[in-house]
Amino acid sequence: MAERARVVGTIVAPNTDFVKWAGGNCPALAMCGGGCPANAEMTKGSRWRTDELACTHSNAILEWIIWDTYAQMA
């Protein structure tokens, strides 16, 4: 599997292969890191597919964090 990130000085830059693999447009990508390749391989037949369980969970947690933070600001 390609390296998920490479360190450039003090900034962690996303690996372009990983971003392309992950779809590049998921708001929760930083939380799940792309899910579990083993789960994707077992459920979808390829470790390069999306791990739906991790995807669903990460998006739900992200939404909760956003709304909880918003509520605490009010």
C-alpha cells in the first residue's frame, strides 16, 4: 500500500496516491485515514475500495463534533 502521508519539513502533506484512492472529497478523511483496507478487501474484494463501516462511522462522528462544538459556542 502506498504511504499515506509524507513529511515535508514540519508540514504533513497528503500523499497524492492516497487522496486519489480515498476519493479526495470526503470531509471525514482526516478522521478515518481511509478506513481499514482489510475490511474493504473482505467486503468489496479489493483493499483499494472504501471501507463502508469506517466511512459511515467517521462521517457520523464528524457531524456530531461539528454540532456539539456549535452548541458549546452558543
